[in-house]
Amino acid sequence: MPTELTYYGHASFKLQTPSGKVILIDPWIRNPSLKNAEEEIRALDRVDLICLTHGHADHTGQAVEIAKKTQARLVAIFELAAAVRAVLGYPKELAETELNGHIGGEIELFGGEVTARFVPALHGSMIPGEGNNPPVYAGPPTGVVLALREGPAIYHTGDTDLFSDMALVPRERPIDWMLVCMGDHFTMGPSRAAEAIELVKPKNVVPIHYGTFPLLKGTPEMLEKEMRQRGSKATMHVIKPGEKLDISST
């Protein structure tokens, strides 16, 4: 089977491995960009793991609903896993496992077919409390590098601004695909995202976290212009919500 990336809009993806395993990343599938969200959710009859970068609702999305349906285990840093379980009701037996880790550590998935490494991000991370309860701290925000043993390395930036230590992300393994937030207002915009791409030097770039709300005014066209002005050699791939991309060949 191919290594396949499905984009659901905003920052939400499905990664299918060559063995047919399925990982969801930040599954806010009911976002305004995806018109057939209910159909897509019904089609998710197999999800092995759900990976979350931080606790904001536009990233936790339908994680709990899908986990209860598919028995998907949670891949997240320790504090986020605890908060998602306590506040949102992620099943304890699926949320408290050896797949809880922290920034910098390497987590083996599927017997080593994939590794996950959480990396820093400059953002926030909290889960709103129910009713009159205050928000719950959900640990530091992160990006995540998902590296296939015999395939590509994928860096999902999560929500972040530009920061110089992004240059360290590819030190252990070059990044084949960078899923880079660039919508502005809540994250870095196109100019700073282009600088981040220059630090990471991926082979391929997929712009994310744009166009979902009117405030997110950065566009892929703006990002590509900024990349070319800097002489970037990365290839831009604009994926429409609901589309799939074969990323087997890097």
C-alpha cells in the first residue's frame, strides 16, 4: 500500500502507512473548510492512533468521538493526554498508555514502523472548562515529526510562530514533508512561515491552518511568493480539504 496523506482542512490529516495502519493528526474534521465532514467521519471505520499537538478545540476536534468508535489510542505529551482524558472524556485505557511521551523523546509506533517525536512550538495549549469551570492547562504546545522506517519523515508544525530552533528539527533525520501553519493572526503568517521553511529545509511543503476563518488571511500563493523570494528549493503542494496525496516517493 502507498504512504498516503489525506487533508481534512485546517490542520487535520490522516496518515496511512504501507501496512495499512491509520494515524489521525489533530482531527478537527467538522471544520468549515470540509463540506462533507459527516461523510468523512462515518468513513473512518479504522483508526489506530490519534496524534494531538495541543489542546485547543480546533485541534482536538472529534478525537474523543472517533476514539470511542474505533478504539484509537492517543499519542500526545503526558499533560495533554491527562487533560484530554479528564476534561473531554477520552477513554482512560486508550489515553494512558506507553504512547504518552514528551518533547524530544522518541515514541515507537506499530513496532517501529513509525516513530513519533514531539518538538517545541510557540503557542498556547488549554482546554476550555465545561460550564463555569476554568480552562484546564494542557501542557506545552508541540509540533510532531512522524518518521516512517522505510518511508518519508513528516513534520507537522502544530500551531506556532517562527523560532530559531526549528533548524534543529531535521538534525536527526531530514524532513521530506513539512505541514506548515501559515494563516497568520493565531500562528505565523506567510513571511515568517517561509523563514521557517528555510530553517527546516524540507523537500516538500504543504500549507495548513489558513482560510478556515476570516481572520486567517494568509494564503498558499502568498507563502509561495515568500518562498521564491528566499530561493527556497522546496516543492509546494496545495491540498484541498478531502483530497489525498501519495507521499511514498519523496
